[in-house]
Amino acid sequence: MEKEQNNGGQQINPNQTFIIQQQEAKKSNGIGTAGFVLAIIALFLSWVPILGWILWALGLIFSFVGVFRKPKGLSIAGLVISCIALIVLVVVIGAIATAIRLG
């Protein structure tokens, strides 16, 4: 085999094959992540009447939309947390209604 020299004095094999490996970009689901975060915030702020309801609705919607994209993990977790937050919201509304009726 013939080897050529380049300007730096290094030997180059003209039949050499270079393999370039590119790392795959990590896929993310921004909508699903946003739904998950909003669902967690809604769960902790569910005792605040209007704010908890708005955050719950946004978390539910974003998580639902995120379920149709990949990866689905945080979207599904957001849906589960939104369902738990809905139960807490119903209990809070019931407590407020009972307090008003008895008050």
C-alpha cells in the first residue's frame, strides 16, 4: 500500500474509511412536562379556590395533549396527578359549601 505524507509529516492511507458517529438527540415532550408540573402545582394549591381550578384545568389539558407524543411518561403521570387533584378540589368545594351553609 502506498502511503502519502501531508504537510505535517503524518502518513495518510488513501483507502482509509472514516466512521462518524452522531449521538441521537434526546427526545423530550415539552407539553407533557408542562402538564406534569402544572398538575403538581395544582395538587399543592388546590385549597386556593380559583387558582387551583385554573392550574388543574391547564395541567389536565397539557397532560392529555402530551399523551399523544413520545415519550409519554410525564404526560401519564400528569394525568394521574390531575385526577387526584380533581378529587381534592371536589373535597375542598364540598368543605366550602358546608361551611357556607352552616355559617
